[in-house]
Amino acid sequence: MKKSSLPVSRKFYSEICDRIRFSFSLNRPSLIEEAIATVDSYITSGAEPDEYTDPSVLLMFNLLRPEIDKAIRRSQRAREISSKRKSGQPTAASSGKDETSRPMDNNGNTASSESESTEPEEEERPILNRRMRRQIQQERKRAVRQRIKPLYSR
């Protein structure tokens, strides 16, 4: 497969172009070309549309811009990880330390290294998944109901 020269995936780019074509299908064909050219120039060089751009093209661009920015960041991150993998350096995923997502403790708070280092005297509880937390919660409710049950049977 041939590598794309764009800083986004081919799938994303074709999806954006299809959405533009669909949105402008009832308008002039020149608007489709202008909108795709505007997106192309933004993706390749970061050029913003100028003031003479058609208002409907400008609207379409402004609606798609957050998605384009997100796709550029996502592709950049993927390329960095890929280059590190090819060069033999450990990545965040392979080292077990993912900096983007942190595990949650039993109270629903994210566990951070600061809270662990500032309170060493507190024993570490294992981080439970949602199913286990739900099971513990149901067992507590069941125990409370069992304690209350004799009061109502009198």
C-alpha cells in the first residue's frame, strides 16, 4: 500500500470528502471542489480559509474543523508510536504506563501518583472494575435489608 502524504488517515479523508460531496450535492459542483480544496489546504499546510471564501463553504469548514484537528493529532500520535516501535524504543502501551488514562479507585476517583506518594500510611486497596464494585454495593444493600427485615416482621 502506498503511504498517504496527508497528515490524516485515508479513511478519515475519504469520509470527510464524502460528507462534503453529500452536503453540497444539491448546490453548485464548484462548491464541492472549493470546500475540498479548502479542507486540503488546511490539512496539508494549516492554511485558514480566506475572507473571500463562499459562506456555505466557510460554514462547512468550521463544522468539520474540530474533527480535522482531532484526526491530525490522532494520526501524529499514531505515527510517533509507530516510529518508536520500529526503532525499538518501548512505548507507553508496551511499558504498561499509559499517561492518557488512569485507573479509578473504588470511589470513582482517578488514581494519581501524587495521591499515592503523599499518603504512604494508607493501605492500598486493589482497583476494582465496575462489575466488582456493583457486586459489593449489592451485597451491602442485601446486608442492610437482612438487618431491617426482623423489624418489619413483628
